[in-house]
Amino acid sequence: MIYKNNNHIDNKSNYQLRSRRLIKKYTIFKRLISTICVIGMIYISIFTVIAAGVSNDYVITEDLQIVSTNTINIKDGNKPYKSYIVPSTNVKNVLDYLDITLNTEDTVNIPLKSEIKDNLNIKINRISYKRIEKISKIKFKTIKKYTTKLYKGKKQIKQKGKCGKKKITYTRQLVNEKIKKTIVSKVKTIKKPTNKIVMIGTKRKNYYMIAYNPTHFKTKKNGGAGTIYDHNGKKIAYKKKLTGMATAYSFDAGSITATGASVHIGGVAVNPNQIPYGSKLYIESPDGHLVYGYAVANDTGGFAYNGSGTMIDLFYPTIGNCTQFGRRTMNVYILK
């Protein structure tokens, strides 16, 4: 226990000596040493008295030791600085002496074991926490699904999207009652969102005739195996791709082809040295706008031997269809 006294010791000044049982006033002179008896016989050395005499401020401890003091400034939290006269000890003891309690997470700008010096500025940061709860929306996702029931370029909303709800718990840290940082400590879903489902068409129309556009008919290099999507959006695998000139032909119903089969849409004439009879094919223009579709190589024609450069001859039921088709570049996929 430390007793406080702000009286000055001078040649003819008085100082007050306090103990648990006896308090008396004595006159102390710088060069005069007296023997003092308090609760029995206690001697104060001449050096201690002289040291106390030259000090501006002093305190007397429970065991009657005269201790020098220092003037310090303390800022507690968001309060302004305040000056104190305290014993010359360390920071921790001074805070105890002034009945200033530190909480678990409070911080001090100076280590607690540091010695006290005159005009020392001590700053205490008061750390506290506050919990905040907030209801927030959960955005729904848009799911895209592809269907052959819709034509390419068409969309249809199968399921409307609805936002969900969630409760977010934030923990906010305050330093001297000012917000330092906020973190999300807990998230609880109250209502799940309903995703929006959009159906996207992949079906392609069978165009047997389109307006002539020379850029569609540039010959492309032949390719190896791969996969494509047909006009209905179905993925198909092919073992070889040929790109070349195609023409159209027509015969009366019931006419017989080179393989003995009857003529029909989807039966095509080929050079059997290039495309063997019986090959299953998929035929379309390079840009995909004109689709002949699935076919089978079941006939041959004079182009195979006359050097016309024609790669394939497509069967149509009428001369008008053939005239509309004309002569154009097509991709021929030999299917696996």
C-alpha cells in the first residue's frame, strides 16, 4: 500500500507520516536527523530523509519508505489526457496505484514493465466488441439448359428465379468506441433461392434453298475425325469430313439406284472410290444454314467419271427442288 502526500519537504516544512496505527506530524530539517518511533521503534536513515528533502514531491509507503514521484499524463480510451503525480515505479504498478483496470484485450502504448519517467505519456486503447445481425437477399442463379424442342436462337423460361434470404451476424471491433473493423462471424440461410432455368434451342431448320451468297461456298480443307451437332442439336461423331462441290438430281418415284435401292430423299450419288457405297453421311453447308441432313451413299453418277469436280449429287423429289439447290459447296461428314 502506498500513501499519497503532495506536501513539499523544506528546511522548516512539516511532513505527515502515516501508518495503520499512528499518524503524527514532525518537523524535519535538511541537516537534522531525528529518531522516530511509530508502532515500535523504526529508524529512518539520514540518507533517506535528505533524499526526501531535496524532492519536489514524495509519498510514504506502508513500510515508511520515502519514495520519489513523477508527473505523467494518461489518456484512457477516448478521454483527454490527464496529469497525475505518481510514485517512481513501473507502468503496471502506476495503473494499479491509480485504480485504472485493464480489460483482457485493452492495449497500452508502453510496455507495462517500463519504468516511469517525468512527462511520460501513457495511452490506453479500450477494445470492445458489438454484434450486429442483418437480413440479406441470396441472389438466384440463371441456369442454361439446351433443348432440341426449340429452334436455334429461341429461348424459353422454364422456371422463374426467386431470391432467398439469409441472416448475417457481424462482429464489430471498436477501439475507444470507434469502429476499427467488422467481420462476418456467422451466416444462416433462412430461405433458399430458386434458380432461374432458361431453355435454349439448338434445333436447326432444314433449309433446302437459300439466297445465293458466294462467301458461303469457299472450299475448305478436308478434315479428320471429330464431333458436330446436327440440326436438332444432337451431338454426332464422324470419322472423316469432306468439303466440295454438290449438285442435285431427281428421278421418278420407284427408280432404282446403282446399289439396287429405290430413289428417296436422303439417298445420294457419290464416287464410290471416294465415299464407299452404304456410308452413312451428314450433309450441310459450311455455315450450317442449308442442311440436307442424314443421308446414305446408295447411287453414283456421271460426275464420278467426267471430271466435272462434283463431289456429291443429292436426290430431291422434284426438278424444281434441284433448280433451287443449284450447285454449291457442302460439307459431307462420313459418320462412324
